[in-house]
Amino acid sequence: MDFNRVYERELSFQADRRKASVEFINIVSDLWYDKSIELVLFRNQLINRNVSDILDLHEYAGEFVGKPISIFDSVEIAKAIQDLNLPPAKLDIGKLTYEYHLADQDYTNAMAFVSNKLKDAKETEPVKPKDVVLYGFGRIGRLVARELMTRTGKGNQLRLRAIVTRGEINASVLEKRASLLKSDSVHGTFSATVNIDEKRSALIINGTTVQMISANNPEEIDYTKYGINNALIIDNTGAFRDKDALARHLKSKGASKVLLTAPGKGIPNIVHGVNHKNYNIDETEIFSAASCTTNAITPVLKAIEDSLGVVHGHLETIHAYTNDQNLVDNMHKKYRRGRAAGLNMVITETGAGKAVAKALPSLEGKLTSNAIRVPVPNGSLAILNLEVEKETTTEGVNQILKKYALEGDLVEQIQYSVDNELVSSDIIGSSAPAIYDSNATIVSDTKKNIILYIWYDNEYGYSQQVIRLAKYIAKVRRFTYY
């Protein structure tokens, strides 16, 4: 073997792949900023990605479907999409490329294939942009702000117009708010410009004004003074948890709907992808996005319930510590949570087991649950120990979850991992609320007891679910192809 010749061929091929990736990145950007068409690769975002990211995502895509997904094929499909006169849309180019390979005998070229697959896009109704106000600016609020501003594009969907906090707003406060948005110890630097306008009490994010408003009570705010009308209020404070308290937002001038980023009482608790279509959004004004853990386990439980039937089970969530725990040992209204979060594993309760039944009524009374807070700042793991009605195998369970991750209503919610070395830090930044660890699944000898391991970024993955639900209730969901 001529090793030098082989090495030169490898260098040439890698150069071609990287050049194709640059072309692909340019097409992704042009589609997004010129036509409001967002491309994803098996639900992984492609906007603001570099060449290595693009190649890594193609590697994952190939492992996921068990067939190589080439960057050269993706470029061909992306060019075809670019040449079509499509309305704003969100398209999974990974799935399109995979299906193109499966059907290459039926089409003469990529344009013929894409034209047929996306023919329904032109029938969709245009969406009307929706103003958004973030009420509270903590961990979830800042991540939602990052995502809204990153994916503003031409402003055809959700428009972040204001952020409400308590206390005086001055130059020092604005600088601190801007700094916390720009730099995050877990999620890294925000790839955006963040400046302040002291005179207008505003943050200027990517050149766009986001008004900072100080208020102690929701009903005292007049959003229309800032040109904000018919707004969706996303409440991140945790201070208002029931229907009556959250209804105070609707007394504000310029507010029309409310979305709580926590479990709520007396209001629809929704896991997007599972039960979001169960409510008439024209007749409902207040919604809850449930909890991060509920969003992680409910999609997987639905897949198992629909396919195998759940007799009963137990959920144990190994959860990152949260802001309500003490940094050092001190008094706390909850037992154990007063002990130092960075030094201890802390047993505590979780309502996720019962909360699942709000989205999946067939599981009412079938699940028990508990939680252990552990010394990591983000990245959690849910362990589902289930007895099922039908006999199955490890391969059978994996095939079920793979199918749900590839097609159907839960493709945004379930990410199928084939990684043998997956650990909690690896899933930080994952857009899916549930990352199914296929290599960790256990099925007992009886074939009716299964143990599933579900990772989740309890901050970022949950924030993505909040945004998905926000788009749905604001009626700004574009045509999608998953």
C-alpha cells in the first residue's frame, strides 16, 4: 500500500468536505435571513454553526439512521430548497436527505424529490408576528431571551419586546443584566451583541431594542406605552402559580395570553408534542409548560404506553442542583435542601410522576417518583423503572424509541443517542427535552420489566419546549417537515 498516496487522497477529501460545509452554511444563512426558512438536521439547529459542527452533526445523522448522510447530498437538497419559492418554513434536511436516498429510483433529481415532498408548504396560511414579554429574567428567562433573539430572523414569528423585573432600573442594573445575558457559566457566551440604552432603560440586542420595565405588580404595567400590543407574557418568576394569580397579567394593557414556565394549578399543563392539541387556544388564555422533568419523561412514556402499555412504574430523577438550594449549610423551609448543594447528594421530592397524568391521563395513579439533587449545575437524568403489558427485548424497546425519534409527533421531543460514552456534560445545549440513552436500556428476563435512562438539559432543553409551546399558542408555527 502506498501510504503517502492514501494520505494525500484523505487530505483532498477532507478539504472537499469542508468546502462543501462552508457552502452549506451559506445556504442555511441565506434561506433563514432572506426567506425565513429554517433548516435543521434531525432536529439539531444549523444556524450559527461552524464547519466542524456541521460535519459532526452529519456523522451523528448517519449513525442515527444507520446509513451515511453526506454533506454533499445535504448541499444538493439545500440548493433545491433554495430554488423553490417556499413560504417561511422549518425543514429537517437530514430526514429529507435520508428519504431521498431511499427513493432515489423514483426521482430524476433532487429538485423533483423536494418539490414533491414540500408541495403542501404553499398551502399554509401566513403567520402574524407576536409580541413577547418576559416577566422575570432568571435562568430560564435569559435562555429563552437568547433563543428568541438568535432566531428572530426577519421577525416573522415571536418578537421579544420587553423584559419585566423588580427594583430600580439604572445604568448599573442594565449593565449587570446585559452581562448575565452575554456570559453564562454553564451555556457559555451568547453569540450576539448586547448593549444598553440608559436613557430608554433598554437592552440593545443585535441592534434591536428590548425594553426593560420595572414593576412590583403585573396589573400596573401599560405595555402599549412601548408599542407592545396583544402580547404573550412568559412568566419566569415562579411567584405566580395558579390561575387567579396568573390572570393578573391579563389586566395589563397590551397583554393577551400568559405562559408559565413551571407547573401550574387550575390551568392546562402542557408538554408540547404530547397534549398541546388537547386545548382550544382561542378559548384559553393561560397555559403552563409544566416542569423540565415532566417534559423529559412524558414523551418517552407516551411512546412506551402506546407501544407496550404501562402497568406501573417508578421515576427517579438525578437532578442538577437549583437556585432554591443553599450554597452552604443553612436554614431552609425544606428538609435536606438546606445542606450545601455543591457538596451533597440531596434526596427531595418531585411531582413529575403525578404531573405526567395531566398530559397522559391513562397513566393516572401508575407512577411513583422521587428526586436526588446532585452537585452539578446543569444536566439531569431520569431513570424509568416500568412494568409493561407486552413482552419485549432491549432491541425491541430501542426500535420503538428510534421510530418515535425519527417520525411522528415527538421528533422534536425525543433524541435517540447511540453514544457509548454519554455523560451529563455531553447533553448540555441539547434542544430535545429527552435524550434517550439506547446503550443503557435494561430489560429483565421476564421481558416485562424495563429500565430506561433519559438525559435532559433541565435548562436549555426545557427552554426549547417553552418556545415551541409559545409559538403554538401564539399561532406563529410555520410549515414544518420532520
